[in-house]
Amino acid sequence: MEEEIIDLANPLILALDIGSSSVRAAFFDHAGNLLPKTLVKIERKLKATASGGSEIDAETAFRQFVKATDEAVAKTPRGEIAHVASCTFWHSLMGIGANGKPTTPVFGWADNQSRDFVPILRSKLDERETHNRTGARFHSSFWPAKLLWLRDSGLTDRTSHWISIGDYISLKLSGQLATSISIASGTGIFNLRENTWDAKLLRFLKIKRSQRPKIESDSHTFRLNTKFAKRWPRLADAEWLLPVADGAANNIGSGCVANDTAALMVGTSGAMRVVLDTPPKSLPDGLWCYRVDHTRAILGGALSDGGGLLDWLRANLNLPKNAESVIAKRLPVKSPVTVAPFFAGERSTGYNENASGSILNLTMANDAVDIYQAAMEAIAGRFAEILRQIETVTPVRTIVASGGALHNSPVFTRIIADALGRKLTLSNAPEASMRGAVLLALETIGKM
């Protein structure tokens, strides 16, 4: 057997992507290249509840993370593992007690049990001013509404800290409670202008600064505690960077780092984002703005309905197998049917908590393919509105597209490109979010 050659001057980096639909792990070299045959993927789903919940048990989520790390380390190439970089899904929220144990499940962005508290925020606070300060509209996907709901539900009584899933994993591994500016900026209680927790919102929500993890520098690292250093001896001397947000990492990993290059991602949901040197002085109403790190901002919009809506239609409409080829032959003729693409609710650009999906203009002459095409066109139309608002801040010359919903559907890709009036460049970067976390780590340690 040919012996594998390892460049000892450039140790390995373990990368982890702690997502809402899977946990992935893989090894990268110091050029940001994914090493073949090292990828591990553990599928999962957040639990949907009848009341609008989207959640996962925190200990279950941590066990899935540990399992992915176990499997990755077991197939590690020889050589030093110097750093561990990770990304996690944005906007997660959970509570822990003084003993560090969870007091709530992990709530995902799609959890809208707090929707009735959004009008309270709008009646008590200036939404436009808050949006411009924090980068987030009042919506159940963000923390302010969730925290009001949790307090009203009595779930705050045993909680000493409010954190994200990434913070919880770092705490379990190291005993340190800390967060990155990337994760903090997506909570809706972060001040974009001051790069710290927003004092005005914390005061309104009655959340003490001591109840939030410290926002550490981009270069902050930790090492494993005794328990996990014993479990993973090869990671015992590695420096772990704090998790960054998957959306920000995806832009970096896709090469969308210039302010004229947008990343367009369509998985179950969808997003379009551009990286900026600084947050714009005034934010477009329908967009959010967060942080990549202490030096860069990220502006964009997110759709709750993306490939997930198309999956739902395929499961429920009994579509013919050749549906997409039928649509391809019709183009550029549009569907006679109209779809409102809010089956999973609305985020960008209207942030309407009460929005719901609908299929309009149906007649006896229409069929399932008409509805399917109309749904694609509706999603594309939402992206067009996001792009229009982004371009009030910065011109976009290149759009790099990624996500299974596009890679698996040339006709959907064409429909979105037509709606945007732009050619889409399909990303060929494997595991772009993990790669982005690695590239950010390499920047931090001075290797890029």
C-alpha cells in the first residue's frame, strides 16, 4: 500500500458544520482543501411541533456532534491536527442553568411560538431604529420575541444564561462560556454599530449582561478539557476556534468576499448575501445585516421557502417524472398559476408573521406541473426583490449559486437566473460552509 505523505509544516485542520439538518466533519489542509475520504455526515431534523416549534434537545444535539467528531477522528490522516474550526446554524437559542445544564430545548430560527410577541415589540419600540442598530427586524426568528415568550411561559426561572448551540458545545468541551461576534450578531440583540450586546434591548428584555456569553476576539481559542482530551488524544493539543455562523462561512467558502459578489444559496430554505467592509449607514427595510467577524459585515435576505417548498409539492402533487423537462420546454413562458411562497412563513422581505402560502388562479385547465413551475417562479421572485434591495447599498456584478435545490435542478437555476436578469455561476466548492470556517481560521492564525 502506498504510504500517505503528510506535510508536517502545514498541520491538518478539523472542520465541523453543526447544521439544523445534519452535522458534518472533515479534514482540510492549510490551503483550504478538503482532504478526500475524510467527510462524515450525520443526518438529523429539528422537531416540528403543533404549536409552531422547531427544536432539538440540547443533549441530543451534543451527542450528534460528539459522534461526528468520533467518526472523523477515527479516519484522520496521519499528521498533527493543529486547529479545529466550526460553524453552526444562525439564530439558535437555548437556556442553561447555573450548573451549565440545559433549561430549554435548542430553538431554531423556524420556531415561531413567539409570534404573538412581535406586535408587542412593535408597539413598545421603534422597529426602524432598532433594525438599523441591530440589523434585525422584529420577528420570531430572532431572540427578542423568543425571550419575551419564554419569560411569559415561565421558562426563564431556572435559566442563568441565554446562549446558542455553538456556545453550548464550546462550554461542554472547555468549561468556558464565550461566543464569536459572528454568532452574536445574528441574535437580534447585538449592536452592529458598537460591536457589542445592545444595551437598549437588553434593558427592555430585562436580560442582564451577565446572562450572555462574552463576545471574544476573532483570534480567541480554547483547548479541550480533561474529559474530551482523553476521548480524543489527537485533538488534545489542538487550538479550537469559536464557532462562526454558517451563512457567513458559506460566503467565505464560496469565494463571495467582495462587495460586488453575492452568494445565493437554496437548500431547504434560501438566502442571498454580500460581504461588506462596514454595515451600511441605513439598512434596506427587507434585509438583515450581521457580522462575519470584527472587521466585516454581511448583508442579505433569507427565505423560509426554498427547496423545502419544492420537496413538499413533489410529495403532495403526484408530479410526473418528467415535470422539469416539461417546464424547460415551456420557458420562457410563465405558469398561468400564481403561488405565494410563504408555506413556511415569511422572513425577507416583509417579515410578516401571519403570512401563509397559497395557490391562486387555478382553473380546470391547470395541472400539477403548472403549480410546480409557479412555485419556482415565486421563489425566484423573492430573490429578485432581495437583490433589488441589496443593490440600493452596493452594485452586484457576480452571483455565485449553491445548494442542492439548484445543483439538482437546471430548470430551477434557469428560472432564478431569468428573474434576476443575471447569469448564475454554480459554485464547485465542496462543503462551502466548512471550508469558509477553515479559511476564516487560517486568516486568524496568519496563514492566509
